[in-house]
Amino acid sequence: MSDAGENGRRGVMRWYRSRGLALCALALAGLFCLGPVLWQAVTSIKTDEDLVRLPPIVPERVTAAHYERVLFQSPLVQSLMNSALVAASATAVAIVVGGLCAFALARLPIAGKPVILGLVLATSMFPPIAVISPLYLLMRSLGLRDTLIAVGLTHAVYALPLAIWILTSFFRQLPGELYYAARVDGCTPLRALLSVFLPLARPGLAVAGLLVFIFSWNEFMFALTLTASDATRTAPVAVALFPGLYEIPWGDIAAASLVVTLPVAGLAALFQRHIVAGLTAGSVKG
Amino acid sequence: MAEVRIEHLSKRFGATTVLPDVTLTVRDGEFFTIVGPSGCGKSTLLQLLAGLDHPTSGRILFDGEDVTGLEPRERDVALVFQSYALYPHMTVRDNLAFPLRVTKRKTGLDRQRIEAEVQRVAGLLGLESLLDRWPRELSGGQRQRVALGRALIRQPRLFLLDEPLSNLDAQLRAVMRAELRHLHDRLGTTMIYVTHDQTEAMTLADRVAVLDRGVVQQIGPPQALYDQPSNLFVAKFVGHPAINILDGELCDGRLRMGELNLPRSATEGGDRLRDGTRVTIGIRPEHVLVTSGASHDVVPDEEEGRISGVVRLLEYTGSQTWGVVEVDQAGKGIMMIGGIPTGDSLRPGQSVSVSITRGPHHLFDIDTGMRLGGD
């Protein structure tokens, strides 16, 4: 009896010891990743006087002034809407074009598929800085300079290889016989894609779409180069232009970065559940 | 309904030739099976018939109409897969209705008609109570039925079945086999059924084509394949337990296989061959009797030859027990399989006598494996 109790207590202790280590590691990793965000959060609610003083790390007085200024007295809201528009359209274009392309690469009889996939991947290997000046000239001569179309299109093109790769591997996971069945049942290849493959590849579409959206939302250099006015600037560019000639408004920048981060963070958290659920439950078995 | 003619069809993938040159005709309304070991090209042939792949050369004709260049949806065929290939995101009802919905614009079927067709097919296959289930909720047999239903609903002119029963357990397979045959007799549609299981091919088909490495070895009714195999491959492939194969030589009017020898007359066409011809002999297990030595079980007239051996393995099938016996042929031990008369009980390791009863036994060219003599 007592022996069993002794064993039990030792077991509990062992559990704590092993879990304790894991928890410590997790806490460290979490702090490492979230530390900067926390710092931003603290900065964003500090008063201007506290901003330039240390200590205190945790301020005694908190203020919403930075948020107020960022949301009501700056072009941030406008640029958030621009960002949403650009990211949404870039995602739509990348998913539609990428989906068609991936389906062809995964299922249709095309010669040289590995070469095509390799070339697709190669295009994303150019550093953005290398293509930025020709891209600028191109957009200018197309009359698209300082338009949301230019930014959205560039993002879509730049994210396309990613979408193609993700979707191709998703389509390849689906049994080929489903495609054959759809074809024999009377589908054209496009109808087979729409009626059979897209519904089944929903987790893949979610993953690809989310990644493209986040990429476009966060992208800075193209957006900076191709836009020139508050009407077209995306959120990262707008935040970057906060510093004035004589001062850097740390509080405002911190508040703005949190506001900009929030939508994608929420989106990722929301979708992650779907993605994980989709990956496990949506798998197809014959 | 359709007569299917395949003319000099070939298929190559890069450097590998899967089908060198296939020519065969499936008659209208026939239950035709294509049987062969894995990798013999039978599934490729089926895909070519369905239009899912294009032949390297040759033609396919349905009722005289050249369909070689047509898309799958223009051919009006249905295909049932080994893996069933049910659409996992659709209920049974939607799976069944899918072929009709896809072709709605062409056929002009409205929703009521489609639902009526779904009910008809569900009734035919006993799926009425499962219509609102998802494929993942069904058992293997039920999935198979849904796959069949999806093929049936369009009333195609040709059914293609690619090993549709291989994923079922043995008992269910026998039930579905009977159902399939019954279904064929009711519908009268031409069916081409591909399998690697010779029992399935033999029991189902009006005619069977045996395929090996892309080449049609023989086409004929099951009985003909069994009684007159056109070559060694067919002889070995068809029949269970497998045929006994021995090498021998014709001399002095007898067929000598080491210790064992048979009169020439016991073989089909043996009389017409010259002395000294080396041949391969095929003896069906049912023409081999394994007895404990005393010849009380063998009618003397029926016996053509005898050899002694040692029992190595016993195979019980219920009605018949088969004995695998090691016999000596030219200093080399070879295995022969033969029937053990009911009532005899033998043990592995026991010395027995192996009697060859009246055939006909089959003779094949020792080099080419082609059937000798006969017709």
C-alpha cells in the first residue's frame, strides 16, 4: 500500500521534472519570439515622458494617446484598407492562377513537369532588389505607377511560385483515380478541378492563401517603390514613414505596428485550427 | 451496348513498351475478362479504352466507330476502380448523381429525373438506406456497390471494371461476383473486366483474354483456356492448383520423364511428333493421384504411368486434399501436386506412389513454350 503510494509520489515528481524542463524550454522560446512584440505593446501605452526613461519597464501611467493619434490623425486607416485590398487581390490572383497551374502540373499529361516546377521555383530566387528598378520602369510605362493595381499585381506574381508549389503537392496527394473517375463520369479537366479537386484540396487552398496574404500584407520594398501617395501606401510603408524630420515618434510607431500586426495574427490563429483539422480529417482514403 | 474492337494497339512510356501490339474483339453484350499477372499491361489497356490515356499507335472502335481520339466523356463508357474512387466530399446520393449532373447540359435532365435515376440505381443495388451517408461511413462492400451504381446510372454502352473486387474480403468477393454476373445478365451491357485473379476471370466471363507482358497469350471461353492452353504461360496461369510441369523426351513410342514414362497416346498430339523430340509436359493435378502405395484406388485401365515420391506438403481444400510430392527426375527432385483419394490419410514425409491417370496431358515446345500437336 504505502509502497504503491511512494511509487505514485515518485512518479508525480518525475512527471513534474520532465514536464518542468519542457515548460522552461517553451517559456524561453516563447519569450524569444514574443519579446519584441511585448516590448512594442509596452511602448505603445507609455506616455511620451516615460518613453525616454528606463526604468520603469512597466509604466505606472498608461495612455491611449498613441493609438488615438495613429487611428484618427494619421493615414494609417487608409493604408490598412489599401493593404487589405492589395493582399486580398494578390491572394485571389495567386490562388486562381496558381491553382490552375498546379492542377495542370499535378494531373495533366505535360512533358517536362520537373523542369517547369524548377523554373517556377527559380523565379522566386531573384532577390526583390534585383528586379525592382526594371519593375518600376515597367509599371511607369504601363501607367500603373502609384496605383494599388501595381502593388497587388507585383505581390501576386511574386507569391505565385509559393502558391504553385503548395497546391501542386496538395493536388498530388489526392488519388489520381479520383481524377480519372471524374473524367470518365463526364468532366472536362477544368470541371474535374472545380468539382472534385478544389473541394478536396481546401486545406491546401487555405494554407496557400494564408501564406500569400501574409506575404503581401507584410511586403515592404515593392510597396515602397511603387507607391507615392497616402492614397496608395500600404500599412508597412505608412508605418515606416512615421518618423518626421526632427523626431521619431516611438509610441506611435509601436501602436501602429501592433495595429498592423493584429489582423494577420488573428487570421493565422483562426486558420491554423482549420488547417490542422483539414490536414488530419480531410485526408482521402480509398 | 457495344462491340469493342482493338486493332494493333500499342502503348509505350518512354523506352518501356507496355503493350507491343494488341488486337482483339469483344462482342456486343459479352462479359469479357482480361487476366494476367501484375504489370502485364491490363490496366493500361483499360485506361486506353476509357480514353484516359492515348495509345502510341493503333485504333479502338466501338460498334465500328473510331473512338481512338475521343475524350473520355465523349466515349460513353463507365469505369469502376479497385479503390472505388468515390468522391469523399459527396454523399452517396451526390456520388451517384454526379455523372448525370456533369452531363446535365447535354442530356437536359432536370433535378427530378436525376433523383428518379438515383432511386432506380439505389434500388437495383440495395443502397436506398445509405443515400445520405458519406463514403467514409460505408463498409468496403457498400463502397463497391456505390462505385458500381455510379457506373450504372448513366447507362453507358460499355462497362470497364479494373479489379473491382480485389479490396474485398474473400466471402464478400464471392457474393459480389455473383451479383456482378447477375447484373450483367440483366443489363446486357458489354463488360470488360480486368483482374489478376484467374479464378475470378474464369468464373465470371463469357470469354477470357490472358495477357502477359503486354501480349495476348490466348483468348477463349474459360473451358477452352483450361482444356487447350495455347502455351505454357496460359497452362501455368489458369487452374488451381497449378499444373505440373515436367521436361521429357519422346522415344520408342513413349514419353520419358526420368523414372516416369507415359504412352504417347496419353498426350494430345504426341503421336504426330518425331522420336527424340524434347518437350515440356503439362499434367493437371486432377490427373495425378497420390496414394499410399497399394494401387487399390487406381483403376488399372486409367493409369498411364507411375512414379514414387515423398509427401512434402498437404493442402486441404475441404472437398479435395492435394498432396505436394517430391519425385525424382533425372537425379533432381521436383515437386508434383496431385489429388489424394478421399479416405486416404497421408502424412508429410511418407513415401507414396504417384499415378498419372488418363489425360489428355499437354505438350509444349521446350524452347518456345508453344502448344504442340492438338489443333
